[in-house]
Amino acid sequence: MAAAPAPAAATTMAAAPAPAAATTTAAAEPAKAQAGGAVPALYLQVCQACHASGVAGAPKLGDKAAWAPRLALGVDGLTAVAIKGLNAMPPRGGSTASDAEIKAVVTYMVSQAK
């Protein structure tokens, strides 16, 4: 009966690398996204819900043509719009983010449109 625990330990050992591999794969995805610069967590948590797919007319991240007329406002002007909200976008994108966090996301999004 002492031999029974050995297979259980082997099973446990085999199971342990699987989560590590999944973590490594999951970590690789954000690393790819950050290759062009650090992606603010707020963008990933809130903004991408609309700006990744263009929901309700939101300019898609990286769509230079859609962002071109908006870039004339500059980062400060776009930050003010994001804080106040516009059309279907609620103030602060519906988040409780600070002005500085909003500005960081706007700066990131603008950098992707240049």
C-alpha cells in the first residue's frame, strides 16, 4: 500500500506544470499588446469595451483615419472630452478613474493613432 502515494505524487507533479504553462501563455498575450508601449490597465478594463470594436461610433484604437479629426483637440482636449463624456460614452467611460488615469489612457490611445 505504500506504492499508492507515489502515483498520486506523480499525478500532482504532472498537474503542477499545466497551470504554470497556462500562466505563461496568458502572460505572453499582454506582453504582445504592450510591445508598442505599456497598455494602461484602465484601457484594458474599461475603454477597450468600445474602442476595440468601434461600438456606438467610438473610434477604434489605432484607426488613424477615425482619430485624425479628434487629434486636433490634443491630449488635453481629448482628456476633457473623456472626463465629461460624449455621445454614447459616459463621463470617464463609466469608471471612477482619476483625471490623471484618464489622461494616461488618452495619451496611450493618441499614441496608437499617430
